[in-house]
Amino acid sequence: MSTREIQSVAVVGAGAMGAMYAAHLVEGGLRTVLVASGQRAERLRTEGLTVNGTPLAADVAGPAGDELSPVDLAIVAVKHHDLAAALDDLAPFVGPSTTCVSVLNGLDSEETIAERFGADKVLLCIALGMAAGRQGNEVTFLSPGRLVIGTADGLADPSRVAAVGAALDRAGLEWEAPEDMQHEMWWKFMVNTCINQSSAVLRAPYADFTEDGPARSLMLALRDEVIAVSSPAGVPLDASDAERWDEVLRGLPGAGQTSMLQDVLAGRPTEVGLFAGRVVALGEEHGIPTPYNQTMAWVLSR
């Protein structure tokens, strides 16, 4: 099955990740729109965004009053609690040939998008190694990281992976397509659960977790609980996955902050339910103690 070349992209979510990806896509010559509605759309139109000091030259389009054809690629880059509203805004830009990619954390966003737009349009995706933040209308990033994309039974045809990869190449974004994407999704879930939550409660950057001490011990305890529940959940993780995370961690900017730490510092709701909440629920289902994640759920849900 052939898939047409990607020429147009809609990005819903103009936070650090969404704006960073949009800037790369614009630079790569792809027609790129930021999708937003209401006051958020008005602020984007009147105030704009800068990415590493350069004005973001992407149009702002909304679900009302915009007559745009469906795009070739839709990137969902909102927080999970904003997903339903974001998909409402995105709906006019999704057509039969649109490929949907979510860079949301957790294990569930693709299912939600598939229920709304059809599983045949959805690829699996995780974002790794990016370090970016937003203050006001200024987005800065130290590293764009790389995207890992793939598909699974019942989801989009593999030809869409190649088409998205070609668009990412044009945008200068690194990507890879592993054979076992479900394993990659769980590996990233392990990473998010251990580093996002430990950094958020300790208010600590990446560097604090690379050396032995209390911060690293907390991260490892959270990590090991994910490994413990992964096997009965059907996607077993092991020591090699733990070692791989350590290699990635050592390559991250030491001063970088996780997205959850940024949320805590800004007083925004966190995604603790996606991480600790999921681990605790799996632990209860399979009779596996998860005290460290339970503590994260208590602390970060306040």
C-alpha cells in the first residue's frame, strides 16, 4: 500500500514540545498550522511564539471559521487532561488520508485518538531525549531529542511510518522505527514513571539522578516497580531496559528539567495519574506491592 508524501501538518498543543516540533516542520518547508480555539488561539495570533529566539512562522487555525483542507499529518502534543478538547479542535483537519501521531506521555492516548478518528489513521509514537520549556510566549530547547514511531496490529499501515519518517527527515528531526513498538511504549512508560515523578517531588534536574544518592535511589525504586508489573501486564521489561535508560540519562543535558517538574514549578496539574496511578492499579490487579508509586500518587495529587 502506498501513502502520499506529507506536505501539510497540524500541531495541536503549542507548549514546549508542540512549538518546538512546529518550528522544525516550518523550517523543513512543510505547511504547518497550530490548532487552537478560543482565547488560546487569540493569544497565539496576537502575541505569537518564539522558539530559541526566532518567531514561529506557523499559522494559527481553529475549528470555527477556518476553511482548510484536511492535513496529511496531525501531531497531538497536549497534556492528557486536555486531550478530549484538543481532539474536538483537531477534527476538521483530519481526513481519510491523515496520519495521527501523539507525543503524549502514558499508554492510552493512541487508543483515545483511534476511537475518535479511526485506528487506521493512528501510529504509535514516543518522544525521547528532548529538553525544552516554555515561559510566556518564549519556547527554548536544549535538544529536540528523537521520535520513535511504529505501528501495531489494528493500527495504521506500515507505509505511513515511512511517510512520517520522510517528513521528519525534511524537518531535521531524528527518528527511528523499531520492530517491537509496544515494548518501546512500555520502556518510555518506565522512564516517565521513574524520572518525571522523582524529579517533580525533589525539584531536581537530570544531573541529580546520574550519581548515587537519595535522588537516584528514589528514581530506581520507581523504575523497579514498573519492571515488576510489566511482565504480568504482557510487555515484560528487564535489566537491559534499565541499563538502556541509564545510558540515555547520562546523555541528557544536566540542567534540563522534566515536563512534570516544569508543571510543578508552574503550578499546573501533573500527569501523575498516568504514571503512578497506572502502576498502582496494575500492582493491585496482580498482587504486586508498589509503595513508591503509591507515595508519588499521594504527594503529586495534592
